[in-house]
Amino acid sequence: MDTTGLTLPQLRRLAAERIDEPTLVLVDDVPAGLPPAVLDQIVLPTARVATLVTARVAQPAWAAPAIGLAGLAPSDGLRLFDGIRPLRADERDAVRGLVDRCDGHPFAIRANAHLLRGRPGTLDAEVLAARPSTAPQAILDLIGELPAVARRLVLLGTVLAPVPIPTGFAAEALGLSTDAVTAAAGELVARGLARPDPGCLRLHTLVLEVARSAFPHAEPDALVTGAALRLPADDPRHRVLLLQHARALAERTTGPRAALLRPVAAAYSALGDHAAAGEVRAAILAGNATAADYADAARVEIDCGLYAQAVRHARHAMAAAADETVRYEAGLTAAEALDCQGDYAAADEVFWRHDAIRWPRGPEQRLRAITALARARRFRGRPDRALPLFDGAHGLRADADRTAAMELEHARNLLLMGRSRPARDLAADVAGAYRRRGRHHHSGHAEALLLWADAALALDMEHLRTPDEPAVLRDLTAKYREQEGAGSPLTLAASVPLARALIAAGRAEEALEVLSGTETVLLGEFGDDNPLRYRVRHAIASSHGRLGDFGRQARVLDDIVAGQGRLLGLRHPETLATRLDLGMALALADPTSRNHATRIVDEAAADVRRTFRAPRALSAKASAARAAVRTR
């Protein structure tokens, strides 16, 4: 199953849905000091799963039952020791004393048994009194007695991430044959310092911690960093592990730090973990970053909602780039970030006015530029100028997510132009493509479903003779609920026109009840950052305004206008309606804010005039709003 693009909550929910039998999840060796909120991310949200967490330090802040584990009982400790170094009857009492002195710690017992395995003579109390009673010291003594290659493997682990080390990587990093590394890894497993793991070396966490504290942190060898730079592309089976090792090496080396981190950041972006990608990009910029690094960082910052930072870094990349491709990418990214901020004049000045027609040669970059320009024109209220851009775009070969983004942008513009049927069909195709790849929980799938629902609802509303009548719309919503389910996007979308009809009929409290239920389901199914959520919130604001609570209406509208501007554009009919209603609500709630309210309404009214085929109802609202704010 392809889980790229899923947030951690989505991934947890997906795992919970797929588990259909009683399951134990073991989370081993959790670090000390984790905040209580981490527990919520570890536990899967299903009654079928029980979760057992082990830690070497108690976590008293966690709201979970804790069981303190004692060491092994003397009989079990003897059995563990005897399984490694067989005991004679006259040795058992002395070893029992060692087990007791070690407090039954399995690692201390195991390490001492390995240390004494080849010792001639009897294991008496005098001999065992010289043995360490703590696990770290016993492990350190055992590492000191390892064959040379096995000891080098442990030292290699100290500069890498605490995850399995692929055998091929270890061989290249140490300049050894794969057979030699495999044999040494088997020796470490036999001595209890590593766990079996086909094709990899999995050192115990405690062994790594002991080795890190005992041996100096030297600069990683050039062979190690060279292997980390080369192998991720050549070893797809272990790519995730190798990228984690590359990131760990980057924290220790003064050499090719940025080169180690670039593929790590790209991998996080491909997985849809924009916050992690942004963290790595920031680390790259803290060193000797190139213009391309600044451009890449700006793209990630847009995904993280850091638009001002993205503009700053993209402008820096434009100024520093010697390569025309990097300069183009940086300019495009700067324009996208400015568009998200609603600063269309600056976006036009920095890029669209100069470079919009000069498409890149590569199909991936060309498709991205087409999608961005179409979005820019839609944001400016010109879907008529966006649609011609898609001629031929559907034939460009690109990755699935980039193709889906272009197709959804095409569908949005079709819907704005009143072409609901092709918009619906295109959104359905995108949603189907996500499902065929097993990506039901991907944000792009949710986006396609919501867009499909908007188009399907628009088609059905065209055939309603009395679309403003609450009874007719209630019947339509009930039909959707029966056919699609209460949590379907079509049922949720239909509740908004129903609520608006109730508000127009003077039944605002009933509308609030409908909208409250819709919002609860919507948040659970699709989250809070989507056009339908903002539409629901706008209708809630209208209900409060109808009830005379203009202050509350203004607060709700002010809370959603930025999100609508970022997703839909400031000149989208829904955003324009929000801006006009916000101005009127501010004027009605507080006469002292009339100047501010007048400016909001005047700017929105001017944007209505700039919008292609603005609905007549919106033009009428703009005229009414301008009159209203001036008569308060």
C-alpha cells in the first residue's frame, strides 16, 4: 500500500482500519523525557490493539498503567548463563551470586557469560567477583574482546542512525568484502550484541549507547560518507535506512553535509512530511547552501505555510543563481508564495509578467508551471484565461501527484466557468486513480472527492425548480445521505445550501443545528483546511448575523478569509462574499470601525468588477454592502 502523503494521524487511522484481529504492538526502548502527547501518537485508535511500551526510565507523566519490571529470578538468570557457558554443579552457587549482584539484568548476565565462555578452570566466587555487575561495563568489556572486524562494525554504528545497517553499505563503508561483514555480524549476534536481521546488522540500542560514550566521536571516514552518498539510489530495498544514516552522518561531518542532507529532504517531501523536509532544508541553509538549495527550501516552506520566508528564500535564489533553470524555478516559487499571501501585484512583478510564457523543457517542470499559472489566473478571477493552459497538458509525462494536481486545477477552473459535468468527471477520474493505487487516505484523494461533490451538487441544483426552498433541499440532502452515507462529501456539501435556505426563511437556529452536525462530521472525515469547511463556517457566520450577533459573525468571517484566499483566491466568488459580509458585519457590530469596514468592502467590490462573469447576486451584494457601510 502506498502511504506517501499521509500525516501521522492519517497513517494511524489507516493502520487501525486494516487490523482485523487482536494484535499486540510492542514499542521497545522508548527514550526518557518524552512528553505525554507522544503517547497519543504511539497508541493506535482501535480496541483490537493493545500497546506495550518498554523504557529504561519510568514515564510518570504518561496517563497509562505502569509496571516496574524486576530483574530475572535467580533460576532464570542461571538458565540464561548456562545456555551460553554450560555450568557444572559446583559452579552454580557462585553464578547465582553474580546474578544477584547484577540485579538479574539480562544484558549484564549475558555479556558476562560470553566473556567467561572460553575461560578455563572453575567459575568460583573469587573469579566472578572480578566481573562487572552493570550492563554497560559488561558490554564494554565484551566489545574489547571482539575480533577486529566485529569491533569496527560496532564503531561504525556509533556514527550512524540507531537503525539497521545494510550489509552492503557496511562493507563499502569499511572497505571490506560482504562475506567478511556478514561473518562479523553473525559474531555480534552470537555474542548477544546484535539481533538477527537478514541483509542487515541490527545492533542493540544499549550497545550503541555504551560504545558512543566510551569511544571518541571521530570525523566519519570518507568511505563511510561516500557510501551514504552513493548507495540510496542504488539500493532501493534499504533506501529508508540509508537516508536515516545519511542524516546522522551529516550531523557529525564537516565535509559533504549538504550533499548528505539533500536526498533526505527530498525523501521527506516525497512522503508528504513537509515539516520534516523543512527541518532538513533549514539545516542545509545553515551551511554552504547553493542557490538551488534556497529554491528547494522555498518550495517546502510553501507546503508548510511559511509564505513570507518562502518569498525571501526564493528571491535570494533568483539573485544568486547562475543557472537559468534554477532562476526560473526560484521565480516561479516566489510567485506561488506571493499568490498564497494574496499579493498578486508583487507576484506579477516578480515572475508572471516576465516568464509565464517561457515554459521549461522538462515535462515535470512544465506541468508544474502550467498548474501554477492556471492557479494564479484563477486566483485573479480569470478562469477563462486559465482553461486554455490545459490544452495538451494532460499528455505530459509526470509523476502521479503532479498530474493529479494539474487535473484538479483544471476541474476547479471548469467548475468556475459553469462547466460542472466535465469538472465532475475529471475530479472522479482523479479520485479513482488515487483509489487504484491504494491511496484512499491521501489528501489529494480527499480534495478530489470534495471537488467532485461540488460539481455533482451544482448539476443537481440546476434541475431543482425551487432551490431556495428548505423542504426541497432537505429532501435532496436526505437522498444523498441514503445513497452515499452521512459522511460522504456530497451529503456534507448539500447541507450548506440547505442551511442557507433555512437562514433566508428566518430559521437561523435550525440552520446552526444543521451546520454544527455537518462541521463535526467534516472535521473527522476531511480535516479543517478545505473549501467546504470554510463554506460551512461562512454559513455559520451568516446564521449569527441573522440572529443579530454581528460581532460573532465578524469574528468567524475574519477567521476564514485568509484560508479562503490561500485555497480559492481573493477573487473567488466565495471569498468575495466573505469579504463583503465581513465588512458589513464589522460596521454593524462596531460603528467606530466604519473606516476599516468601508475599506474592506470597497476593495472587495473592486475585485468583484475585476472578476470574469461575477455572479449577478455577488454584484448586487457588493452594491448593497457599499451602501450599508456608508449609512451606519
